[in-house]
Amino acid sequence: MKLRFLNNGYLNGFYAVLLAVVSIFTGEIVTFIMLGFIFMALLNINSTLKKILDKKS
């Protein structure tokens, strides 16, 4: 069973651009940077869990 949740690079790029535009208009640049770090960490966790799932299957 393959999990394909947010596996599209274009979708991730769209989310990043959307967050960047919102952060520029609201003046929350630091929040944008912190959300980027959180997003990268979640993607890393997601890819690790996918590898574990593939090994078990």
C-alpha cells in the first residue's frame, strides 16, 4: 500500500509561496521562517515513516 499524501513538489511549493505572500502582507517574516522549519521537519518524519512502512510490506 502506497501513501501519497502531499507527495507533489509543486503542491509544496504552492504552499510555501502562499505562506510567503501572507507573511509579507502581515509582517510576520519570522513566523514564515519558523513554519518552514516545521514543514521540513514534518516532511522528514513523513519520509522516514514511509521507509519503515515499505520495509514492513
